[in-house]
Amino acid sequence: MTQPWQQDPYQRRPVDIDAYAPPKRSGGGWWFALIGLVAVGAVLAALFLRPPAQRTDPPSPTATTPAAEAAAGPGMPFTMPGSTQSHGRWEMIEHTWTSDGVIVRVRVTADSGRVSYGFVAFSNTGTDVYEPGSGAPEPEIGSGTLTAGQSIEGHLFLQLPQGDATLILTTAQGRQMSALPIPG
């Protein structure tokens, strides 16, 4: 018996150039592009071909009565830190510069809850903080606590250099709540 002729394992196999060609596309990319164009067309058609929205007139402002304005009262509103139920107002009524500093007359009003108050100031040209000192005319105001409906008015003396400054309303413990300018 004869054995079939065996090929030499080290013999080179014939090479076909098509084996190195990129794979053929099936056309799936065209379908994605077509679906994308249809989606964009649908969005544009919806934007431009829909009927205009009905216009509604904006609500007209309601008239306030003088009694409602009086209830709010004058002054800069503030809320006690950590208590959304405690509100008040404060205002600087007048100020007078002297050779030693400024005398400021302020009013603090508690609108709801319990509010505490105190004051500090600083010159707008520096970083030093000035606390009220003695020398203000009577009635002198310092720090304290008010309950809803109470109001206090008094004078502060702040020994700071003349010039634009800022008066800060604090809690009785010194936490800042609001600020007003003191023209210099």
C-alpha cells in the first residue's frame, strides 16, 4: 500500500490579496443616517407647524391699602438666623459726624416672633470693627431682645474715622443679620 503524498509543513501557502481587504459594508450606516434625518425633520416640523399658543394676559397688580403698608412699616427687613418665624425691621433714622466719631439714631422693630439685636460698624476703607461706646445722647441703645409688636429707638456712638462706613445689625450674641451704609 502506498501512502498519500504528504505536503511539507514548511511549504508556503499561496497568498490571496483579498484576504487583507477591509470587510464589506452591509449598508447599516445608511439606515441610521436616514432614521436620524427623519427624527430631525419631525422635530422641526413640530416646532414650526404647531398652532401658536394662546396668549394669556398677565395678572394685574393688586392695589395695596395704606393699612397694609403701615403693617409692614419702614425699614430694612431681617430674619433671625435659625428661625424663619422671627422677623423684624430696622432703620437708621439719622447720623451726625463729630470730631471723635459718629452718632447714629436707629430704630428696631419686631414684626413676628422674638428678635434680638446688637450693633457693630466698620469703615469702608479699613478692616477694623468698631463696637458702640459710651458718649451717645439719651436714649442710648445697646443690645437687647424684642417680641412681636415691640419697637425700640435710640442712639449709638461709634468711635470710627469720618468717611463712608457700614453699620451692621447683629443678634445680641454678635451674629450678623443685615447692614446699612453710613455716608461719610
